[in-house]
Amino acid sequence: MPKMKTTKAAAKRFKTTGTGKLKRNKAYKSHILTKKSQKRKRNLRKAAITDSTNVKNIKKILPYM
């Protein structure tokens, strides 16, 4: 059976933590930043843990992570 291919777009967006959870960056931080508060922009900088409802699908497209 051939090797499974990793989805490269997902590989660039997700990293695995030491305990096996998936880490992601938050959206809405690229443009139209003037109307967003400083607190909101500061919180968007921090990485977030991927929600458990999406983990199954992400692990499917990242077979070697």
C-alpha cells in the first residue's frame, strides 16, 4: 500500500504539543485592525488549542503528526 500524503496546507497551520493536542493560530489578525481594540488584538496573538470536534478530521489529513 502506498504511503499516505500529508496535506501541506494543514501541516503549516497546526503543530502538536507534548501531550498530543493540536495547537493553532487565531484568525482575524491580518487586516482591518484599526477598529479592533488593543486587548482583542493582543489576545489574537496567542496560540489556541484546536477544538475536540475538529481534531478527528485534522488528524486524518495529517497522518504522520
